[in-house]
Amino acid sequence: MSETSVPGNGAAGKAYVAFDGVQKSYDGKTLVVKDLNLSIDKGEFVTMLGPSGSGKTTCLMMLAGFETATHGQILLDGVSINNIPPHKRGIGMVFQNYALFPHMTVAENLAFPLEVRGLTKADRRDKVQRALDMVRMGEFGGRRPAQLSGGQQQRVAVARALVFDPELVLMDEPLGALDKQLREEMQYEIKRIHENLGVTVVYVTHDQSEALTMSDRIAVFDDGRIQQLAAPSVLYEKPETSFVAQFIGENNKFTGQVAGLDGSIASVTIGDTVIKALAVNCGNEGDRSQLSIRPERVSLSDRGDNVVDARVCELIYLGDHIRCRLDVLGNDEFVVKVPNASDQTVPEVGGHTKISWSVEDCRALDYADLPAVAQPSTT
């Protein structure tokens, strides 16, 4: 997409981190990263999000220096770092497996990168304590990693990445080994630290909820390319491709054929039904198109621009809303999220209803035969 070559808030050439035409191949034939152009401003929190094998982790490893770009340049503050070894890049790194030295105490783990840099014992002690206080582990310096919980070990790993005051921190699936509650706590903790320090963070995950919660911008990867780069709200509300619509958040989709284009509005036929949608990326008249509608944008009424019949297949009570699974135009996985309000009537399972949505909430995108993407648990 065009946005992938544009820095977050400035002109080209002023980005703090830049991938310039970067490619990566392990066998000399297949590119796992394809012509990557990505600019990241100083102080930004940018997440590389995508399924396994999409190229996101390879990009992070090239930035860290653990992998070498096959083609193109990686620049840090305007200087190419392609030939600079990892330990001389001055980058903090947090791994999924924590990578703490088991034979060292917490304080010794944090002091190690400072000792390598030649700091005095007094300076090391002060910086270690400050970093531990930052992650609320100030009284755990004398413990060894095995004496800590998973969440505590991850806090120590974050502190170690920050202890030498790097301006760039890379995080590779850092919360993947934690349970749901700890993972959510650490998301807010890392975001808090980022906001307090103003450090630049490049974060890799396959978890869309993590990315939406923490990021200033998200680069959605698939097949070695960035499919879309934007703020979380833009990715969710205005996906540019069927892959992004399917991968970010829950999404209702229909496959149809473009019957006509009138300015920004596409008419898409699904059987005998014509649906009006925003013509975002649907090609030309006669092309196949995938329609995308978010569950919360659909109402159980006949007052929208597009009105269709639906049969209720399943109702799940979730407190603040009721999740309705409907059969709509042959799609029996169509979901509507109905607010749990006193004036809202929901038909019983097996009942029929009218549903509707506006043209602005329906996007006509490229056709792609994509597998279903697992959504976050509602429990």
C-alpha cells in the first residue's frame, strides 16, 4: 500500500528507523520479505502484526542485526546499520523466552549490559535500581529468575532492555508465554513505560488485540509485504484489503460481483440481492468483490441503507451485549452485536428478523479466499 513508504509524522528522510527497499531471502530464490519500505518516527510505538510466516519477525531480526538484509538498506537515525553488529547498535531487545541468565540475580542480569558498556559500579547500581523501579520490581534485585513468576520475569526482561537508556527497543512476541490476565496487565505496563520514557518501540506479535491496545501505528504483514500501515482505529474502521478486514477484529463478509460503480459507491450483487457499499478496493464492473461489515455496525431493524432478511441461529448473552449469529444471504456465520438495552428486542433462536446497515459501514474490497481468523475469546 502507498502508506508503507511514508513516515508517521514527517517528511521522508526524517524517520528515526527506516527500511528502504529491504528484501530478505534465505535460499536465494524465495523472498520472505519483499521490497519493504517503512519509516518510523522517534518515540513511536509501531507494531508489526501478521500470521506466522508473514515476514514480521524477520524484519525485526534484521533491524536487531541478527539477520542480514539480502537487498536494501536499514537506517537508524539516518545512518545505515546493515554492516553494524548487533552489540554496537545500541538497541534494547525483549524476547518471548525472556533470555535471562539463570545463574545471576535479577540485579546482576540488569547490570550485565551496563558492565559490557564500561559503567562504574556505582553507576550500574543506580541504573539497575531505577530500571527495576520503573517496572515495579524494585525489591526483587536479589532474587534469581527461577524464583520469579512468568510475569515478574517478563518485567525484568523489559527492565534489562531499558537499563542502558536505549532510544530504540525491539520486542519479539514478549507476552506470548503469559496467561490472558498477565498478558493484558503487561500490555498496559509496557504502554505506560513507553509513554513515560518516550522511547521508540518496534513490537512484533500475531495477536491483534495486543496490537490494537498498545500501538500508535500497526503494520499488517502478509506474504512478506505490508498490506496496510495505519493507526489502530483506521485499520479497524477502514481496512483497505480483504486480508486486513479479516485479520483485524471480527468481520462479516460476503462474496459478490460488482454490478455497477457510481462515484464512491459500488453496487454488489449477492444472488438476487443488491448491496450498496463504499467502493474501496473492488476493481471494476464484473469483478468479484468481498464485502466487509463489522458486527457492531449492523442493527436489528429495517432503517438502514441495506435491508435484508435474517434467521436467528444462536444467541449468546455476554453481559453488556448479546451476540447474535444469523443466517444472512446464505452466510450462517453472520454476527450482530446487540447492546443489552431495555428497549432492544431480540428474536428467539429460529425466528426471523430484518437487519440493516449503512452504505458507509460496508466496504467493497478485493476478492480473496481467506481462511477464517481466530478471534479473541469473549470469556
